[in-house]
Amino acid sequence: MKTKTVFLLAFCFYPILNWGQANFTKYESMKEVSAMVITQNMFKLLSEIDLDTQDQETQAYIDLIENLNDIKVLTTNNVEIGTEMNTDFNTYVESSQIEELMRFKEKSMQVKFYSKPGSQEGFVSELLMLMTGQEEGEPITVVMSIQGDIDLKQVSKLANDLKVPGAKQLKNIK
Amino acid sequence: MKVVFQIFLFLFLGVQLSSCNQEPTLQKYFVNHQNDEGYVMVDLPASMFLSFNDELASADQEAIESVKKVSVLAYPLNGTNTANYETEVAILNKILSQEKYKLLMKIGNTTKGMRIAYLGEEKAIDEVVFFGNDGEKGFIVARVLGKKMNVGELMKLVGKLENGDIKLNLKQFEETLESLDEIES
């Protein structure tokens, strides 16, 4: 009987426990949202490839990629969906142990970065970005989430390669 | 009690098995549509552009042989088939959303985008699927079929190709592409 109750309780609370994960999945299938998702499967496959290099900088970059879990970038020009994303983002930030890393304003864009402490100094386990503002006269909202064992020094390079907005500013975090 | 349990188990298994059989697969989709009007289907056996070479190390030989063929199905839009295009894209999206298709990456939105997924295990891939759709042009599904393909080994091959250790037999491949161009125009 006791085990049953525990199971039942666990089952009931499962959705709440699951809240901790930023859940932006619903936006991926929306018509007005452009999504870029790279999954853990991809990074696992990439780590299969032997990319031995003498160059230390390249090696550090490879190490970063091999330790990533997933990358998600969602972009929308729709104001309503943008507002919803904003709300979801803030709810997530409040509900989880995530710290503000930096924020800045550039031209008509407001950018916020959040991160979760990682395995060691200079590493984070999650990097979140919210960007809102105007781009070429159109309203734009961008949410980016990167999970894994992330070396902050390397991640700006990756963000740059993926043409993620805010990549330049990421370079300044040390 | 035990009997009831056994019946349940039996029913459960029965449902599982029958649902497995009805599961839509890309293979079925290809077979069902390859002769339909509006579809373009191309099969390229790997042997066509990867020539076998006795001088190769057996690991490389194995890597080459793990790739069987590339199969492409395309549905170009011609101005009158938009409604059908939308239905088919929805069906394909549903097929590819199944868990067994391990998503590697996707980019874009519902009107224009692409996704890459694979079937099999990390070190032994059976199929790589590319699906791209564009609300103005149409959609294309490309499948790289093989048996226990290993990305690491295949990438090593690519490296050797670049070094010129292995020759890629592209002549036939180009000819096929040319004849495809002719069909389209």
C-alpha cells in the first residue's frame, strides 16, 4: 500500500518536478516562430569523429562541442508570441536556480544572459539568452538556450559561428 | 487472478504488436508515392560514386560498404498542388516525429525549414534522413540507406578523399545529375 501511495504521489508531482526544465518546445511548431534546434544526438555523433588537432584553440573548441547537450534558438517577429515567450522566460528564471550573467542594451535591442553554475570555474551547465527589441523596424524576440558543460570562454565563438545574436557581447565575459 | 493478469498481458502485447505494424514508415511512404503524379524519385546506389578499390584497408572497405544507397523523393510545387503539398508535409512531419527517428537538428519554421534525423544506433546508423520543405518550391526527402554506418569511420574516408588516397568516381554521378536537369527542364 505504501509503495503504491509513493508511486501515485510521484506520478502526480512529476509534471511539477519537470518544470525546472525550460520548456520552450511548444514554440517550435508555431508558424510564426523560426527555430533552430541541435540535439544531443548530433553532439554525440560529432564526438565520434576523431578531430585531433595540434592547435590548442581548435582543440578547446572541439571540447566545447563534445560536451554540449542541446542548443535551441527561437526567433519570432510576432508581438503576441514574443510577449508570451518573454513571460515564459521570466517564469523559468524565477523558478529555477539561474543567475543573471549580464545584460546590456545595444541600439534598439535589449539583451539578457542567464546561467547556471557548472562543473568548475568559468563553466556553466546552462546558458540562456533573451533578446527583445526592434530589428530593421520589425519587432523581434529571440530566446536561446544552450545546455551541457559549457566553457564560457569558448561559447562566444560557437555563438558567432551559429550567427546567434549577442555573440559579440558574450566574448566579454570572462 | 493470475489468469486475469495473463489475459491483460496478452491483450497488452497484442495491442503493442498491432500498433507497431501500422506505424507509418518512410519506406512505406516512398513505396506508396514513388509512382504518383507530381513526385520525382531518384535512387543512387553508393557503388555508383564510390568505386571499390583493392588497395584499401579493410576498415575503409567496410566503411564504404556500409553505405548502400541514396534515395530521394521530391515533390515540386507547380501552382496547383499546394493543398496536397500541405497534407503531405504534415504526414511526413508526423512520420519523422516518431521517437525512433533520432533528431540531429532542425532549422526554420513550418512554412520553410529542414531537419536531419537518423535511425539506428550512434555507432551503427541504418539510415540518415534529410527532410526539407519550402512553401514556395515544394519538399524533398533524402535518405542515405546503409547498414551499421559509422560516422567516425566515414569521416575518416572523407579525409582520405581530400588527401587523394581514394578516388571518388563522380563521372557517373554527374551524368545522373545532368539527366535529372534535363527531366526538370
